Amino acid sequence: MSQIKTDLYPEAMRGGGRESAAFKKAGKVLRAEIISGGTGLFLAFFIMGHLVLESSILLGKPTYNVVVGLLEKTLPIAQVLIFIVTIAFFFHFVYASRKIPPRLADRRKMMELGLSIKKSRRWWNQPKSDIRLKNHLETSLWIWQVRTGMAVLAMGAFHLFLVMWNLFSDMGFAGHAGLTAQISANRVGSGLWILYLLLGITVVTHLSIGLYRLAVKWAADSLDRKSIYILCNLIFWVFLALNILAVLGFAGKVSL
Amino acid sequence: MARKITFKIFRFNPYDEGSSPFQQEYKLEETPRLNLFSALNIIRDEQDPTLMFDFVCRAGICGSCAMMINGRPTLACRTLTSDLPETIELFPLPFFKMLGDLSVDTGVWFRGISERLESWIHTDGTFDTKSVEKLMDNELANEIYEADRCIECGSCVSGCATANVYPDFLGATGLNRIARYMIDPRDMRDNEAWFELVSTYEGVFGCIGMMACEDVCPKNIPLLDTFSRVRRLMIETGLSSKSTLLKTHS
């Protein structure tokens, strides 16, 4: 078994069993796919849980304080989770961005094709034809996933930093560190509501498209694509509403 | 009552030094059940004998007539003009080598795919003419046939943003082909061999999952179903601790 690195010499790859360079290279590709999909799935579920728990502000500040107290003081879940999420966040960025074409010209090519197939749907008169023509917007959805992903990378990194710092030290939002309704409300009130709103919209878009793609990629044979599409649409609208309501709740404009 | 249809057809001859691409307009009166195969032939016979396009079977079997019809790659012979608006824009398939106007060379690329994937049955067995042929159960035969229905028209690769950006990508048709050999019990290649071939950026993990391949496939081959099975087989092979020579169906 040779120890020579062959990444720079693809022609040196030859097949033949589990110890071969070609097999190991294939293993790396598989690992990258698992990491990007796995961190994506984890982050998606984390965000959904995050939005649900954060929406407890709609039931009033005391309820919210009970929820965050459970997560921060009773059990140090928040302190541990924020590090895990930050690590997953950057791993997800590195591994999920590997398929974005590096050249602008290539991205434009994708865009042109995506738009052309999406627009074509309007011109077909389906029932008359013997070809079953399906609506196609997934190529442009992917482009939106990349765009929202970039937005989430910028805004999410800021949000993660702020929350992590504020979790352990007083940043002057409410005179104490940690998680309380007062800190959150003051953060929203300080003008950061625009960040939370935009981050919420982009992250929910990104995760609903991502979950749809993940389900189709790995389980298209056992799940019905149309049902997945409807479910992910539902996830999108429900969590979008939840995010907007929660921001309004922190701003003191809405409560149940 | 009959519509007057305007065809805007992409014209370019890459072998003519003086040629530069443009869209030429043709007008044609619509007749009942007119399909693009007939329409293009009428235009060539009556209006412009220099128009280049490919047709062989005119029945959705040969796969020669795939082109971009109003932005969607599909077969011209199976497209009725009545399904389309009064202006029909025709472009050749992207991705493939252009021969002129609407004509592209899909054959060379498909041959290359066959060679790269070695898409033939690999077996050590000897062929005995006297023995009864090995039988296959009907369900498996149907499943193999489902993948074999591919007519190699190239619509899936033309509609694939990944293939258009990374030309080495095997495309939906290539992956569908190799998946067909994976389930064929006569092919003796093991899961490790599939893993090296398909668990790559040229293979199934190069796929970004934009799903156009299945949506434009004129033969409605369940491509996405096949790819999820292939992906799960790759996980199984990559993560299993020791070599498994088991076929997926045994």
C-alpha cells in the first residue's frame, strides 16, 4: 500500500479494492456529502426548534423567561449548543458550498438554464400532449438556496457571535448576561430587529429548500416528491410566520 | 380559425467561417394534430432547404430530435404545436457538440459515457449454448427494463445545470445506465467497483439535486428514485467495515 498522496495526479488513480487510492478518494467524496447533508439536517432541525422556543415570547415575557431559564440555568443546554451549532454552521458552509461553481460565467449559465426551464412551463398545454410535463422550478430554487445561504452566512455569523458573547458577558443590553426576555427585547429594540427579520426570512427559505432537496436526494423512491414539496412549503410558511411574529413579539407589538 | 404560427429558429453553422448565430423567423399555418416533426419538415421542404435538424423515427424512440422547445429540452416529434403559443422558439440542445442549426452530436458523448462506465455485462462465466438460460424474476426484469427504456436523447443532460458547468459529469442518463448494471445479477462487478465509479463528483455526488433531469425526461424514467437507491448503496458500501460482495438484489 502506497502512502504517496495522489490528489494532484488523478491519472495515478487505479481501481481495485478497499485499499486503493481510487476507493479512498471516493470515500472522501462520500464523507463530504454526508457532512454537508448531515450538518444541514442538524441545523435545520435546530433552527426549527429555535424558532418554536423563541416564539414563547408571544405567550408573554414570564413564559419566555421560564423557557430560557430551563435551557440556560436549569440545564446548560444553550451554552453547549451554541458551540456545537457554531462549529456545524462553519462546517456546513465549507462542505455545502463545494458545489457552487467558482466562475461567474458558469453561475450565469446555470441561471440562464434555470430560468429557461422555469419559464417554459407557462407555454405548455399539458392535457393535450402525451408527454407528462412537470412544473420545474428546482434549478432556480437551488440558486435561491445559494443566495440565501450566503446571506445566512453573513448575518448568522454575526448573530452567533452576539449571542455567544452575550450569553457569557454583559454587553449592556439589560445589565446582565445570559438569556432573558429583557435582553432579547432590548436587542430587538436597539435596531437589530431588521437583522432578526432578514436572518429569519433567509434562514427559513434556505432550510425549507434544503430539506426538500435532501429528502428527494436520499429517499425519492420511498417518499412522494409532491408530498415532500408540499410539506417543505408548509414548513417555509409556518416558520416564516413564526419568525415574523416572534420579532414583533419582542418589539412588544404582538402577544397572545 | 387555424393559427398562424411563427417559428423563431436558431441558425448557425459552426463549419462555415462567415456564419454567426441569429434567429430566423418562419411562418406556418397550423393544421390539426401538427407536431414539430412535421412542421420542421414542411418548413424545410417549402421554405428553406438549408435548415438543419435531426429526425429518424418520428415516434419518440430514436431520441434524435431532442431540442430546446421554448426553453425546455424535449423531443420535437412528441410535441404538438397546439400545446404551444403562437410563437415557438427553437434552439439546439446545449452541452452537446453543435453540428449546425438545431442539429447536435449526442452520439460521441454517449459513446464516451459507455466506455467510461464500461456499460456492458462483466462476467467470468462461460456461455454454454446447450444449457437452459438463467431466468430472472419478473419484478427484477421490469426494474432493469425501466432503466433500459432510456433512448439517449440527451434531454436530461441538456437540462442539467451541473452537466452544463462540469462537462465530466456523467449526467442523469449515465447514472441511470450504471444503476441498471448494479441491479443486474449477471454483472459480477462488486459494490467496491461501483463505489469507485459512482461515489465521485463525476458520479452521483456531483449531482446538486436540481431535479430537472426527471422533469424533462420525455420517457418519464424514474431517475430520482434510482439516484436515491444509488446514494444509499454508496453509503452502505462506504461505511461497511469489510468488503461485501453482495449484490443489492441477492
